[in-house]
Amino acid sequence: MIWRRPQRRNDAIASSIPSGTSRISGCPGSRRRRFHPGNLAPPPWTRHLTRHFVGCTALLLLACQGPAQGAEHDVVVIANQGVGARVISHDMARAIFAMRLRTWPNGQAINVFVLPDDDPVHERFAKRLLNVYPHQLRLAWDRVVFSGTGQAPHPVDDEREMLERVASTPGGVGYLERDQLEDSVHVISLAN
């Protein structure tokens, strides 16, 4: 008999173990489990658990979303009737409300009106429409004011005052909930 070098280390180990013994326990009579695709099938009782797990996960996700808000609670961008723009991009809206853009495309000056930082409508507007946090807007305004390159937006106390000031100011722009809209202003849609 000619001695042949084993191809792999496992082959050498397997050849040194007597048949009928386990590699782990070394007890005669215990068999080693061999890989077989049939061994990978889950036990029958796991199908029941999987179905319940998926159902509970879906319910949990729905519960975490909170109450659904209808169209009446949507925040919209409004502008003075004299403003010609009807659709602007998200980037342009972000630049307007960060006080980086000072004129409309037709050359008219932009007058920005904002609600207080702690107002829920302001928070929804900043997070949902501009995709920034309210404190980030405040930092942008402070940077513009303290650097001397611009002005802060005009603060208003509530949505009623926002509507009146935007309607009466040429080039005025602001935001409010859809159910507060009147004909004295028009809605500016945001496009990607």
C-alpha cells in the first residue's frame, strides 16, 4: 500500500475516526449528521409562528405610524396673488425659506413669513416639505443675519396673521394648513 497525502485536513481527520463513531462525542454507535437539503426544512410548528410573527409585525408598524392625517392637515406653501410662480422645486423652496434666494424668477423681491419655531404647523412644514428640522432653519437665518448678508424672515403669531400678511405684501410667501386657505392667496406646488 502506498501512502497518499490527504487532499484536505478534514479528509485526514475523517479517515482517522473509526466508522460508527461520532467526531464530536467519539461514542460508538452515534452517527454523524451529514449535510442533506432535506435536513434544512423547518419543523412544521414554525409555519404557525411565522404567520403570527408577520401579522404582529404589520400591526406594530401600523400602530407606530400614529394617527393618519387627512388632506385638511396638509401644510401648503402660499404666495401673494401677484407672484407669478405656481410650481417651484423643493430646492428652490428650501433656498427661499433659508433666506438664500431673495427674488422670484420675474425679479420681484421675496418677503418670507414664518410661524414661531415651536408651532406644530411650522414643525410639519420644515420636516415634511423642506426636509429640514426647524432648528436648522433657525441656524440658517442666524447665519444670514449675523454675517450681514441678509435679513431674517418676518415672524407672525398664527396662521390667520400669516394669511393676512402674505395676501397684503407684494412678493409674500408663507405656509399654512390646507383647511385655512382663502382666495386672497394662491398655493405654490412643490415639484421634484
